[in-house]
Amino acid sequence: MTPTTPPTLTRETLGNRDQADPLAATRDAFSLPPGVIYLDGNSLGAMPKATAARVTDLVTRQWGTDLIRSWNTHDWIGAAARIGAKIAPLVGANTDEVIVADSTSVNLFKLACGALSLRPGRRVILTEPGNFPTDLYILQGLERLLGGRAEVKVRDREDLPGAIDGDTAAVVLTHVHYKTGECWPMAEITARAHADGAVALWDLSHSAGALPVDLNAAEADLAVGCGYKYLNGGPGAPSFVFVARRWQNEIGTPLAGWMGHADPFAFGDDYQPAAGIRQQLCGTPGMLGLTALECGVDTFAGIDMSALAAKGRALGDTFIALVESRCTGDALTLASPRDAARRGSHVSFRHPMGYAIMQALIARGVIGDFRAPDILRFGFTPLYLSFAEVWDAVEILREVLDSGVYLEPRFSERSAVT
């Protein structure tokens, strides 16, 4: 079948759109390999050009020459709060409400425990099935650890708001679904939780750096977020924690580490929590990861998040329109919301041979990823992706499908990471 593409969508018109893109210049801040169309920044952001030099300086000069003095002379000790303050405007928080610490999984555990401490006498943690697995695993582990003092309940998306009641301590949800990209209405769900006296804990891993999140406008209580996706902090980058000011000196923490102590270098035997957000720190921060994360966060300096989100939505809309007009006759089914206002910055299609198709795309230089059982996932990172690349990626997808090259056995051989 001959593809029929809307006349406004040609490579030339998309190239013209790139020329007029106010964010086009930010692409120069990233190290992007030639011959690659990177559609997986929603899983691991591209490396900023500044990162290698900054990390090298930390290793060779700060660590290598200044040694332990660098905790003071290079303010290693202040890095977690400094970077948290830089992340804060990206998620609609005050600078003293965000700090960088640990991994997303560890931070979710800390805040889920903290949410229970804010609602003594309540035991139910409410979430949805199909949430990102580590979120579910952490909550299930907490349930096992606390026995009858905590109960995790999962409810389908359409039923969850009505399941919030007087026994609910916390509603724990991922703002943008990791598979489909569907967004929860944060303000609406938070208000619904508050109406029954529960707190709202949000996972912003697929939101921060992609959408104009406004935690304080939504009156959110708690949040965690990933540092290595849209924030471009590098593989395994540390996570961030948000605790609204009103809860900072009331929330309990299950990991009372020395960096969260009111006076860590007094070396007292008994824990005294630090005031404010610093209580969320635990162990000694990893400066290699923090330094790389700071480079990633710095790429957002001066960026209008509304403009960034608008470009992300437009990139996703363009991709959907091109796939559905040019990849006709194939078993691709849109798995993401068609309405960009209900979608994050990635788009997913279903196909029974999704894994093999993605491997064939990667072999051709179009890097997305696969999520079982049948999801091809494509991320649209506005800071460094162009509209012309979206056209080229769809053309390669069309060629892969039309040629049937993905049926070659090598593309069905499963790797450890999909």
C-alpha cells in the first residue's frame, strides 16, 4: 500500500520547523554519536558535552590532588542540596524542598515509610497495577516488613480515586506511566487523597525534565524522581526527593543515616534528625554520580519548561501521525494516549513481534526500547531531538517492516536488557 502522509508532514516542512525551533541550539550541549537517532532518552538521557571534563576534573584534580579536603574546598558536602535546588524549579518546588540522595527505589521506600508516619492509625497504601515494577516491589517489601501495620492495595486506574477512604494513609502513583506514557491528573488525584485525609506520593521518573510539573500548585506532599532519564545524569545517577515544607519536620525516616543527622560531625551515638529536607539524606553521597547529574541538570538553565513540553508533545504527535500514515498494513497499534495533553514525552506502539522489530531498528541506528510483552517505546527528548529525525526514524521503521528483516532469527535473540 502506498503511504499517504498529511501534506503538512514532509521532511522539508519538518526541517523548516527545526529551523524555527527555539530549543534547537540546546542540541549542541550534548554528545550525540553520528548516524544514530536516539529515541531512548526517556530511559537513559544522552551525555552532555560538559560531563566528561567535569567528571575528569573531579577524579584527577579534586580527588586526585585535593583529596579529602575537597569536601570543603570544592563543596562536595553541599552538592546534594545544591543540585536539589537546581532541580526544584523543574518540578514546581521551592529550593529547600528538594535534595538529591540514593536511588529512586531507596527514596520511594523512605517516603512511603514517611507517609505512614504522617498518618498514624492508617495502614493502606493505594497504588495501581502495572505501575513501574520497582515501585510495586518496594511497597510489597514494606508491607512484608511491617506486617499488619501496612497493607498495599492495587486498584485499576478508573477505580482508584473511588477507593481512597478513611483507611488510606498514602496514594502512591507514577505521574507518567512507564509503558504507555499516560499521565495521571496530579492536582485532581492529590485533592482527592487530601479529601479523605491521605497524603499523595508521586514518582516523577518519567516527568521531571520532560513536563512542566508543579508540585506545589498541585499541593503534592511527597515525590521522588530519577536522575538518569530526562535529567541526563548518566547511568545509575542518584535520585531526588521532594518533601513539602509543611511535612519536613514531621515526617519520619526509616533510614536514619549520619548525613541526615542534625550535626553529623559531632559523631554522637544517638540520632537527631536534621531540620528540613536534609533529613532525607542517609549515607555519604557519591560525588562521581552527583557531578555527572549536576552537568545534566545544568542543561536546563534558562529553558522555558512550557516550551520544552510543547515541543515534546509536538514531536510525539508528529511521530504518531507519520507511523499511522506511512507504516500502513502492519500490526502496529498505538498504546499511548492520542491526546498529547494526557501523554508524557514518550510514545508506545504494540506489535506481536515488538522485540525483534526494535532490535532491527537499533541495528539501523534508531535506538528505542522494548517493554514486555509487546511494547515498542520511543522517547522524544526536546532538548536534543529534531523533527527531521522523527521523519527519518519512521522511514527506517517503515523499511524494517516492509522488508521483513526483523523476522531474521538474530533479532529475536533476547539480551539481558531490553
